Amino acid sequence: MTAQLIDGKQISQHIIEQVKLRVEARRGRGKPAPGLAVIRVGEDSASRIYVRNKLKACARCGVNSFSHEVPDSISQPDLLALIDRLNRDPAVDGILVQLPLPGHINSDAVTDGIDPSKDVDGFHPYNIGRLMLGLAGLRPCTPRGVMTLLQRSGIAIDGKDAVILGRSNIVGRPMALELLHAGATITVCHSRTRELPKKVASADLVVAALGKPRFVQGSWVKSGAVVIDVGINRLDDGSLAGDVDFEAVRQRAAWITPVPGGVGPMTVASLLENTLQAAENRDPDSS
Ligand code: GUN
């Protein structure tokens, strides 16, 4: 079997086009364009690229963006003061602080400092709590993007056995909740998990989000499985690799996401959906 590719680039372009049309329609009803504030702390080169992609996508769909680049040396109180200013700014519907943050800043305190109605990353305990309960709210972008990829590819989730590799707050944990709500049976694997290949072999759906290049081997994967690769790892030769050994796994899987061009663009598309959703929630059309 050779897997069908799930084209995240193309699907993300559709989503961005839809957001653009909804932003235009909203403006036609006399509402302002949604506004997204993005804070980048320090000089992490990967963060610089991710933030640039997010700002470019805003421009493509008519979302106003406000970029705040602050030095590594910023103190936690000063960063929280900036967030507080953005919380009170009516032109800002969404606030995103790109992670990781320098060691002297407590990222939990930063997440807690964002107004939950502007938390377009979906990381605030309020929004994570709502996701846990299956209630509407702002949902973390990467897992939301994975769910959109699966839906748009016509891949059923109900009743499937899903194995998630990685338990981060950004991907693994919220991914487990999304898939659980969609009717999958969930196993979350992590650095302490025993017999990992056996667990992967039991899965109809594998989501790899552990940050280790080409970690998931072809021989582990069940024939006909769906494999979603969230990893973006920079190799020594400068090329990118996912968390999955793509060439070997594609020989066994039914569906697979490439890296790049799979989950990555969907994170950005979901961010724009969340920003529009935040604007609509904060300033709804009167009925
Ligand atoms: N760093 C890696 N992924 C993300 C994300 O989805 N949001 C933010 N804010 N930082 C990240």
C-alpha cells in the first residue's frame, strides 16, 4: 500500500480563503476587520519564521496584525504589562505570545495573563477547561488544524483507536481531547511509555508530536493506518524532517501528512479561524 498524501498546504489555502470571505462580509455589515497582536520575545530563529508566516497569513485574509518584537531581556512584569495593554485595546481581538519564552519568564503566568476572550492560541486554563468539557471555546490551533485535515479528507474518527505520541500542552493533550470528543479511543504515549512500537502498531490513527526526527518507524505502523506528523525538525544539513520516517511509513499507511506542507500550514489557518471567531464573539452581529 502507498499512502494518499493529505495536502495541508491546499486545505489551509481553502480555509484562509473562507476566512477572507467572512472578514469581507463582516466588514460589509459595518464591523471592523479582526485584529491579531503577535508578541515575539528574543531572537529564536524558528519563532521568527513561524511569526512571519502568521503575519503574512493575516495580510492575505484582511485581518489587521500588530507585531510586537521585544528583546530577550524583557522582564516578566513588563511583558505582562504589554499583554494587559493589549487586553484593553478594542482594536485587538486576539493575542498570541509565540513560545518558547526565555527561561526567566514563566510561560504559565503569561498564558494566564491573556484575556480568555482574546486567547486565540486556546492555551488559557479557561479555554482548555472548556475543551475538556466539550464546550464551545477557542481551541488550540495545531490540534484544531489536525481535526480539519481529517474532516476535509473524509477520514472517519468515530470508533477508531488513536495513538498520540507526545503529551505537550500545545499539541498532545488537547489533541487527545479533540479525538476523544470525535469518538476515538485514545492512548497518549510519552517519554515514560513502555513498548511504544507495540502501542503504535495497535493504532488506526497515529499523531506524532514528540519532536524527534524520523522517530516513528515503518515497521511499527499498522497497514492502512492514518498517520499525522506534527513534527518540524531542522536537520544538520538544513533540511526539514517530521517525527515520522516518511518514506518507510508511506509504504504501509493509507493516509499520511508530509513535512513540510502537512500540519504546519494548518496551525496558521486555525489561528486565523480563531481570530475571526474571537472577533465575532466579542462583537457579534445584532440580530
Ligand atoms: N510555539 C510552537 N507552536 C506554537 C503555537 O501554536 N502557539 C504559540 N504561541 N507558540 C507556539
